[in-house]
Amino acid sequence: MTAALVAAALGAATPSTALAAPAAEKPSYATWISDVAVVATQLETYLGSRLTSAGEKTAITLDIDNTTLETAYNPALTTPAIKSMLKAVRLAKSKGAAVFFVTNRPEVLGLPTKANLVDVDYPVDGLYLRPWFNFEPTEKVKTDARKAIEAKGYTIVANVGNNTWDLAGGHAERTFKLPDYDGALD
């Protein structure tokens, strides 16, 4: 497999696209956490009013890197949870919503990814990763995952991510976009 195909499989930029647009500068950790907290509060407010119907099979879907885990600021074997997002996710779970993570991470990273999420106390009802040998655009991979969740009878009430491809494609009542600072937190 060529380097470009490996990069595409992992959702990374290929050398030709990496030079096209330099990434913006990453903000300070404090600025980022503050900006994420604003969106997390909006998510909590929405979930508090939306998740009131008993018996409805609801779910939320979330990206992982720089949406639920502090990947860009604290890369480690066990990456810390973003506290404000963890609080919002726990609220959703307490109100009966299933919690699904939809990521562009390749299937080979499934076990360590799930272990990391569980280790930092996220409830995990499902984990959708990029399937083996799937070279489709990230947006399609993530949309297909949400379709699969809906096919299980869930209504996805919120979809959360920090990139447009996390949120595009529909299949969620509402989307919540965390900051990515023009690609600095891809």
C-alpha cells in the first residue's frame, strides 16, 4: 500500500493536500477548553429539554479526537476526557440516551480507543470506526455510521464534532460544532 493510500485510510492529508493550506495556529489550552465549554453548555441545555420523552429510543453521537478526548493537547496512551463534554455526555446517559462514538480512527484502533473512553469514564454504547480497507471520504464513513445507528431504531437527537465532516450528511436532529480553529485541531 502506498503512503498516500495509508494516509487516506487513516483520514490524513496526502502530501499534495498537506501543502495546499497550512493549518492555523493552535490556541492555548485554556482558550480551547473555554471555547469547548460554551458549546458543551449549549449541548447540556438542549439535552435537558429534548430528552424528556419516556420510552423514546434516543441516542447522541460524538466524534472522539478533540471532541471528547484532549488529543491535540494531551496525547498519551490514555488521553484525558474533555471535562465539559464528559459532563454533557453523562447528562444524556442519565436521561436515557444511548452514547455512540463515531470516529475516523481505523478499525485496528478499536480496542485501545474503547479502553481509553471507558478509562476516562465515558459511557460507551457503541463505537464506530473506519472499516478495514474503506477509502471513502470521512463524511460518508460517519454518515453511514449514523445511518446504522438509526437502523437499530434510535433517534439521534444530537451529533457532536469539531470538524464539518463530523456533522455533514444529516441523520441527527441537531448538530453541535466544537472549535477546530481552521484545521489546527484536525
